[in-house]
Amino acid sequence: MKQVWFDERRTLVLVNTWRPRIIYAVYEDGTEIELHYNQQIGEKEAAYRAEHPLPLQKRMSARIGEELLPVFFRGIVRDPLFDETFAAVDAELGAVVRSGTTTFRVWTPSAERVSLIVDGKKKKMEEQPHGVWELIVPTDCTGLPYVYEVAIHGRREEVPDPYAKAVTANSMESVVVVPGIRAEKERPGLANLQDSIIYELHVRDATIHPESGASARGKYMGLTERGTTTSNGFSTGLDYLEELGITHVELLPINDFARVDDNHPESSYNWGYDPLFFQVPEGSYATRPADPENRLDEVGSMIDAFHGARIGVILDVVFNHVFIMEESPFEKLVPGYYFRRTESGDLSNGTGVGNDTATERLMVRKFFVETIDYWLRTFRVDGFRFDLMGALDVETMQQIQARCQEEEVPVMLLGEGWDLPTALAPEQKTVNTRAGEVPGIRFFNDLFRDTMKGSVFDFLDHGFVNGQGRYRERMPQLVKGSASLNEAADPHVNEVNQTVNYVECHDNHTLWDRLEESNRLESESERRSLHQLASALTLVSQGVPFLHAGQEFYRTKDGEGNSYMSPDWINQLDWTRREQFDDDVKVIRALIRIRKEYPAFRLRSAEMVEERLHILETPQPVFGFSLLEAGEDIVIYANPSSKMMEVQLPSTGSWEVLLSTGEKTEASLIGEFLTLRPREFTIAKKWRR
């Protein structure tokens, strides 16, 4: 097929046609601009350049001799000029029902023609300014399926609406809905988000196990059920989470994703990091996936149930890529615009999954900021976790932060600030070294994780907990929140309220599986002590602690390190382990209670940390620090060694043991010294005179 592409401001590219020395860009007003042959590009393409930049207009033609061909947008869509000309940042896109009419709007400046196919009937849409196509249907189309038929680059294709709020089963068509408010209960809220304790949970994993006691196993509704227990009467599900004392659940993606058949979810599994539609709840978690409204209602019910238990809901959002770029409505509606490319023209792949969304472009940014707004308004969620946030640009994250700050109840924002090789300028990436530019966003602390257990990239590596105190020199900065007042230091984040401390998450091996390999010569009881030591240090360090679901009862995935598509028997929360290790769960529950009771574990700034947290002198490899509470001194000791260790308390007198993993029987310690058992973690306090 003969084609002409508008590639750069001064360049048109001819494909599959003859190559004269001169061609002409022809505009609707009759203006013609001369372009000269510049270079051959492969066998089929030739570039022609104008002396000056070409005006960017929707309908251009190229005159090649006596032949007139339409000019299609290609590389020019990535030029800032394209945004300046076509960005419709104020347009209300999607299907909007008001006063008995339904307005359909879609942004596709690349299209020559667009039609709406609603309930099987095709209707022509009219082009508006800035590449928006519109049709007002004089009836309420709620419940009707629809797609857009677009003619782009000489081809015709049916495309679902990327702004859809509902879809048919398995996302074949968009569906008109009036979202309304689907979660009725007010957010529980916290006076300060530094008081948060996050628990990462996958909807299906939470209740799919036969011993979960839930009737709606693996579904949104399974997390609404009260009174669920194992067959032996141990609490599960929502009751269990409430008893544990966490403040937030962070749900792995619940927006519509690929690889799981909505109608037969038992046949496959996915974590949810293969996004399809960002403003639509996932159908495989719904009890009636063929009913487009059902999944919206059930997400609302689930969030209401969490709010009723005084637990906030953080959504894991995957704005950095789509499942298959070529099949995405974004790429079909505006080819080449929504995804980054390298200088050589190849797709950027900093995410490692084949494509990177170009959040720095105005209409991409608009979409994701409005997606945040939608989930806040419709479902009253309490926060967002941004997958591979380092691939998102800072300005987009600043706008998201500004939108969230409009809420009366503080909204938790956190993400992975890894520096990824995406085609984005370093100063634009939302990485931890630029935390000062997004003061309301927290960053996962991978240095904390790798210090505690060794590098996640080396299964047999050791850290402080499982390596007899290795990396002890890093511990002071980590327990202080990984921020620093010392300009010579290399802090993880700008402030102590921007760090998220963790030792395991859905990614990589669980801590238990890792210890079974890295510390295989030790007994199970010894590995349990090391595991508890890591969890305890997570919960007493400054910053926000993050627990992986089941971490408290030694969650195992049978050694699988990347279980994103593994079956349920690998991924499910095994509630029999919750029974088996109930005493260990009580330790984590007690640690959470202590963290909540004493504000010194939740200090608000690096200045406060410097004033109230002091590192204690201890024999190697024991690590200890003290906290100055109101009228009280608190000491924390961690002994990662396999030996009994004696430490000198910071002052003599009567110390009350708040918690010990070393089976201490005495409630108080009188004297100057404290003996720590192997792998023991201890918290004690004393009234200050």
C-alpha cells in the first residue's frame, strides 16, 4: 500500500511509491510546501525534508507528481508540537449519561473517520476541535455495549473505549454505566499517615484456600464475610486482619487485567500486572462477571467492609505499561503516541515487559490523573501504590499528589522508585533520589530489604538477620528511617516520612522460602526466630512498615520466586499455617500493638529522629537502639547470632519487658545487664526519673 507519513517537523516519509526529487505537502487552504529528497530508509521508505518546519494540521496531502496521497501521523505524534496542537486536556472523554442523553467522546486525532457502534447499531461521530470525536445519543444508554469503529492509516478497526468504566466479560466491549458512588462508608483515616501499617494482599489468594471459611472463595465478596474461621475455629479473612491490627490493606491490582478468563477463573491465575482497562474492576473476582455492574457493586461492598473494620484500602496501580501494546485501545486510537520510544525509534522497554507508557505526554498524563480521581470518587479508596514508579515522570506524580491532597482524609501514596532504563530524561523520573520533589509520596526501601536478608537477586546471599549480623554498619541509618540531616550521607529518601520498610512482598521469594535455602543448616525453629527478627525490625524502624500477607505465619510458595502465573496451591494464603503458628502470629500482633501505643516508633521528621533515637553500644553482632518516649526510655535489641550475648543497658534500674522472642519468663529486669538468647529480639522500657 502506498503511504505518506508525517515523521518530524520538516520530514515526510514515502512508503511503497516512486521517489521523485521533489514532492509537495498540500494543505486544505491550497498552500503547497516543497520538500526535497533527503535519504533512503531501507528498501521501502524514503525521507523528504522541507526547508522550514511544516505546519501541523489534521488533513494534509502529499502531491507526488500528479498523484495526491493522504498524509498520516507517525513520529510527529511524539513531538511536543503534537500536544500543543491536539491535546484536549479539558475534554470529558468516555460515555457520559446525563438528563436522559448519552454523550460519547473519544480522542483520536489520527483518525480520518470514527463511528460509534452501540448495541449493534452504527452511528457516525462528528469531529470536534483537538482531535475529539463526539456523538450525543438522545437516550439513556446505560447497560448497552459499545465500541468505536475508527479509520486510521487507511485501515478500519473496532476499538473499545479506554475510558470505559465497565466492560463485558473478558473485556470484549465497553459498556455504558453511571458509576455513582459504589462505596458508602467514609474512609477510616489516620491523623497522620506515618501511623500506617500496610499489609499487601491479593484478592484471590486471601480466601481461595479451602480452610479460609469463606463462601465466596477467591472473590471480592469473600473479603466482606464476617465470622469466617478454619475448621478448627481460628479466625480468617476480614476478622483476622482486623485482629492483627494493620491499618491498610494494599490490594494487588484489581483493575481489569489479562490472562485470566473471567468466566472460568479457576483455569488460570495472574497477579494482575497485565493491565487492560484501568478504570474497570477485574471481572474474575466478581461473582457474576457477565453482569457489567456487578463487579462495580462488589468492589464497593469489599471496600465498605474494610472501612467498617477501620482498615484503609490501597490500590496497586500499574500505570507504567499495558499488557500488549499493539492490542491496546491507546495504540489503536493514536498510533505511536501513548508509548515511549528510544532515539532510534524502538519501543522503550525500561519496564521489561515490552512497552513503557509515555506519562510525560499531556493526554497520557490526563488519563492517569483522571483514573486516580475516578477511583477516589467512586470507590473512596485510601491510597495508591505505583508499580515501577521510576518509569513515571515527576510532573505526573506531582499532579496525582495534588489531586489526592484535595481529599479531607489523607491519601497514602507509595511506589517503587527504582531507576529504570526507560526513554525518559533522568531528571524526569520519579526515583527515590528525587523524593524531595514529591514530598507526599513514599518509596519502597530496597536497601532495608536487602540488608535484612541479602540481595533478592542472589537466593543464597545473607544479610543482617540470616548472616550473623552482616551489614550491621547499615542498621543505624535504616532504623532511623533512611533519611539524614547530614549532607555528606547518602539517604534513601528526603524525609523519614517517605520510606516504606519491608523484607518481603509479592515479588521474589518469600522470606521463609529464602531462609530454607540460605540457612538450610539451621533447624526450623531457628529459622522461625530469624524470620521473626526480620519482621520485628521492620515494625520498629522509623518510616511506614509493610508486611506481605502471610508473612506473620511464614508464608511459603514452595520455593517459587516469581509466582505471577503459578496455580492457587502456590499462591494461596494457607490458613492451616495460621493455625499451626498461632503463637508466632500473636508476636506480630503484639509488635503492631506496641508500635501503635508508643509514638516514638512513628516519629514525624528526621529532626525528631535525631533527638529521640540513639544507637546503643553493643557487642558484635548485636544491634540496639533506644527511643525517648514521654517520661520513658525504650530499648530495642536484636541478636542475629547463634550465641548467647550480654548487653549493657543504658541505665540501671527496673526495666519492663514489653516483648521478647526469646521466651523470657520475667516481666521485668533489674540491674545493669541483659542476656539475649540466640536470634532474640527484645523490647523493654523504663520510667525516666
